[in-house]
Amino acid sequence: MEQETEIRGIIRAVCISSEKGTEKRPVPEAILKKDFGIEGDAHAGKWHRQVSLLSYDKVEAFNALGAQVQDGDFGENILVEGIDLKSLPVGSILRAGTVVMRMTQIGKECHTSCAIRMRVGDCIMPREGVFAEVLEEGMIRPGDVLTAQLPDPERPFTAAVITLSDKGAKGDRVDQSGPAAVQMLEQAGYEVIETLILPDEPALLKQALIRLADQRQADLILTSGGTGFSMRDQTPEATMEVADRNAPGIAEYIRMRSAEITDRAMLSRGVSVIRGGTLIVNLPGSPKAVKESLGFILNALDHGLRILRGSASECART
């Protein structure tokens, strides 16, 4: 698949702050460090939201409604004119001079103590902002050209793993299921972007699934646990509530193959669904069952994920 021509914009402002959740101040130049972020900025560090970017045109539209927002007021590091950053997919590559960044997230949860929201009653950063990690370092200044290129369709798949366990979330039990899934995914060439341990609370699971699918745009999300008959086992229900489409064959195949090992496989209520471009699959809670279940489906997932990504087409077997 051919890559589209790169999109060009102009950096209108570069801003930093010493504390998270506060308005940033414009600076004449900034140094971006590889796998860290902008020197002197509170959001820098070894995580996926090292640099925040916002489209200048969105700020102008906001100000046209009567606001008096200055550069950096939304907490953005880089204001870019001429590119609708939110329209780019996660994984897009951003370049300015020698600096190379990769988009890792679109939008975010708003701070309850957000300074700009408290001052003007709204903040567009959670809706319009994007985040990136620094791949190659260098210096940027206002006026520099910033280019955006869509991600390589043949890049490795990204995955997130969520373990549902009341005891695990409290620290009373060591999670072995999640690491087992991570190991198998990484051996298969996946980039595991997040791992979580949550209590068996449907609201928390739904929030995590929505964030990972919509903001981080993971290709695959695996959950482990909460698929049995206990009243606390609500993983399938929470998963179905966030689904756009059902993909029942995956869960059905896991049960069918697991029944060859134990007839208790019929008691698993796990589901498999699609949200946007993300496939979500429920796995059982034990490390042994996770390894078995993931082993049944891992090879076949490749084609389905490529179809979701748009890098493969559906075709009938002859």
C-alpha cells in the first residue's frame, strides 16, 4: 500500500511548564530529547505522552467564540498551524528539523483542576490534543516547518493487556495471567503498549477499553479474568457495552478448542468484539488457560487485524 504525501504545517508556538495540569508559557526554542520529551517540561519522561500538540486552527476557532486564550493556555507543548492533528491516526510520524516524533494518543482525560477550564469554563485539549514520543532529538522553534506522515501499514501490531482481579488490584495476589499474555504477544512480534490490573468493576473496565481503543488506538486488547459464573464476573457484559460490532467466532473457537482439554470450557462466558479499529478478546483468568486460549487464536488474528487496519482485504478461500 502506498503512503500518502506528507502533510506540512508551521509551528506557531513552543511552550513548557514546570507542573502538570497548569498553563504553559511560550519559549523561543526548545530541546527535545530522545525517549524523554522537552527539556524543562513537566510532562517529559519515559512514558507515551512525552510531548503534547494542538492544532492552532482549533485554538483560533475557540477564541472566535469570545475566549481570550493565549499560546500554552491549554497545556500544549507545540501549536501547529495547517494540520488537523486529531484527524491523524496514532502511529503517524511528525518531523521538524532533526526532531522525529511518533503520535501515541489522541485526546485525554481532563484534569479536575485544569487551570484553563477553571478560568474560561472549557478546555479543548482533551478533545483536540494529541500526544507523541520523541524518536530523534533536536531543537525546534516557532516558524519551523512540521510535517506529518501516516504510519507504515506494515508496522507491528500494538496490543494492550488487562487483568481483572480484585485481589490482584489490591496487591494481594501476583498477576501471572497478564505477563503470560504479554510474553506470547511479544514473541509473536506485537508491541505491547500498556498492561493494567483492575478490580472486577465494569465501569473501570469500560473506561479502560474505551481509552485504549479510541485514544491509543491499540490493534488488539486482551482481557484476562471475569468470564465465569461468579456475580463479580462482569467482563463480557462490560466488553459488549463498548462494542461497535460483534466478532463471536473468536470466542466460540476458544471454547471449542478448550473443550478438547476440559468440559468446563462450556462455562466460560468470554466474548470477542470490535470497537472502531480495535479487536477486543476476553480470555479466562488462569495463566494456563490464557496460554492455551491465546495459542489457539494468535496465528489467525493476523489477517483479521490487517483487515481492521486497512492493509489487507477480505477474500474468500478457493
